Amino acid sequence: MRSASRRSGRIICDVAIVGVARAIRQVLVPVTRLRHGSRAGLVALVVMLVLVLSSWPLLPPQAYAVSSPDLSIGKHHFGGFYVNSPLAAYNFYVPNGASGGPTTGPITLTDTLPTGITYNSILSSSDWGCSTVGQMLTCTSPGQIFPGNSTSLSIKVDVSAAAVGQRSNTATVSTQGDTNAANNTSSPDVVVVTATPGPPDLLILKSHSGEFRVGSANARYSFAVRNQNGGPTTGTITLTDTLPLGITFTAIYTQSGGWSCAAAGQLLTCTNPGPLATGGSSQLRIDVNLAAAAVGQRTNTATISTAGDTDPANNTSPVDTVTVTATVSPPDLTVIKNHAGLFVVGSADAEYIFRYLLNPAGRRVTRSCEDAH
């Protein structure tokens, strides 16, 4: 790129060398004898520029350093690990360090699975493909991982009698240009494989929905029950909840099947005959009535139990907190005014347009508006 301007009897030529942004130099060409519009002078100038540029030393191309990717890997097991378990699985998590560069080639994950544990299928993945030779699992992903981003992979495995006992192993990840091998191998994942299913391990969560005000027709509590690990439940599943003061059970609203509920005062008891498989879940939603005594902030929890569940740490839900109001919230009315038509003396189509926006609950309110014009 060249540009020229006349300054104090000189022409300043800026010459930009292609590919080297910093190599911009100024060529000062004396043209004190050039007159404006002189064809001969312009020809002489062009000749001088050609001679200068043809003899200009070429600069070497600038080399730009690109940071290398820095992958690491984590591995953990989930589901019940017992002989012939239908839900035994491994998860792999592969992040790329925030200070490195993006991956530029395929990503390869390898894992020598423990004795008696064999690859079955991919459970969840965006772009991974896996295959095995004996116990060696090899998975590849063509996807590019930018710094600070990650990819993950979950696989289902089969568990045979040869796997019974404590099993430990690691996984390794690699990609083109990753020179930091220190974090390319996961910490050991340790799992105890049993010959028969272990005891069930139930977890419960509770939440509320709808409008919690006195007399509301859509106030509800929801319960979610999941069998985290071990084997399926073998007995009745029991859910109990001491409802807050002024809140009483009225009926089951929806459920995933098998639940029945009854209340004695504030104590709600719901049962499900099961079984609930390992990794399986069940949902229950109930309608509740709100009396005046419920007004204010109300908190409570729900508890789940079944035969054989020896882990009480997750058998009580986190605290659910709700604020009960005495009356309908006041409406929040907004008015928007626009004009339309032709506003000139004698116009027959001049008009004002009003729009009324109700509060989020959409309750009917008395609407009126005055406009002086």
C-alpha cells in the first residue's frame, strides 16, 4: 500500500511490506523541481519509486507463537457395581487449561478396564467414538476444545463374576501438541464390586409451586425420590412430611405411579410398594390447602425410608421455604399511550391508542383512563 502527499517540496511515500505490519517506512523523494500537473515529473517520480522498491531488502516473515493445548482428565464410576448390574458406568471429564491454546487434532482417551469389567456402549457423548481390544478401551473425539472449555463422555460397562472385589484403574488422554504429561492421567478410580446387589440408597428432594396465599386453589408440594446406588428396593417406600402450621393435604395432583397418601393432622404419610430400580426415580405432587394460620414464612422438610437403606445422610430433603400471604397481591397496572392518524385541524382520523398491562398473575382489575386533548 502506498500513499503520497506534498509537504515542503518533498513527497512522503509510505510503503507497507505485505505480511509484516510493523515494516512501514517512509521514503523521502526530493521533488523540489516538480511542478503540479507536470507529466514529465510524474513519470520521473514513478521511475524513482520502482527503483527504490525493487532494491528494498525483503524482510523475513514474522513467526507467531501459538500456545499448546493442556488437557487433563478426571474419571469416576456411578451406578451399582455388582455382578450383572444393568447400570454400572464410568464418566470421563476432559478440560483444556485456560492458559493454553486450542486443540488442533483428534483427542484420544485410553483406559485399561479392570478384570471382569468390559465396555458395553456409550451412554452420553456429543462426538466421541469408542472401541475395545480385550480390556483396552480407546475412545477418540475429533472436536476442537478451546482454552477453558471441556468435553465429557459416559460409558456403560458390563460386570462379570471375575470383577468381584476392589477394583482400581486410571484413564489417560492425549492430543497433538500437548507437552504437559503431568496431568494427562486421571487419579485412580476405586470401586468395590459385589457378587449381589448392595442395599438401596434413596434420596429425596422437595419443592413448592403455585400461589401460596390463603384460599389458593393451586398451591402444591412436589417430591422427587431417587435410588442412588446399590440394588433395587425390596420393600415399601415410605415418605413422611410434617406440613407447616395452617397447611393441610387435600389430594394427590400427579404422580409417576404407585403412590397413596393420607394425613393425620399435619403429618402426611405417602407409600409406594416399589420396587425402585438402581438409578430409578419416582415423582409425586400434592395439592394443599392454606388457612389463615399459615400466613408468614413457612419451612419444612420431607423424609424417605425403605428396608435396607443404611445411608441416612440423604434421606431428608433440603429445607423448603415459602412465604404465605393473606390476600391476593395488589394488581400492578401499566398504561401505554400512542397516537395514530393525521393530527391536523379538521382531521377525521386522529386518535389515541391505550394499552393496559396487567400484573403477572393476570387477574381482572377495574380499568379506567382519562385523557385530555
